[in-house]
Amino acid sequence: MTTLKLTQIGNSLGVILPKELLGKFKLEKGDELIVSESPDGFNLIPHDSEFEKELKAAEKIMRKRRNVLRELAK
């Protein structure tokens, strides 16, 4: 577990990620992170544009085929 400290960056607050975390997540300057809330707190995951496209396609199919999916869930 790594503890991060909020720091002043211009008129905002930010978090500096240590090199170890950047290497572990394979992050570079300009990369995006997704913050999601969970029952245990918050999760940070690297943004994956290809995964986002796939997720949007799956959501579209689920909306279109809602009745079929309900029947399959029985």
C-alpha cells in the first residue's frame, strides 16, 4: 500500500504518483486514469480507449437486446 499526499498545483490540488506506481501501471505523462468508487474506497485504473469502445458497443447491444438477455437470464 502506498500513501499519497495532496499538494497544491496552481489553483488546484493534485497527487504526485511515485515512479514505482508509474512503472507498475505503465503510465507516462499525458496518460489518463479512471477513478471509480467502491465499497472499500476508490480505485485508480489506467484509461484504455479500446476497452471503452468495446464497453460502449456492449452497452448498445444490451439496450437493443434487453428482452433476449432477460430470457437468457432465467
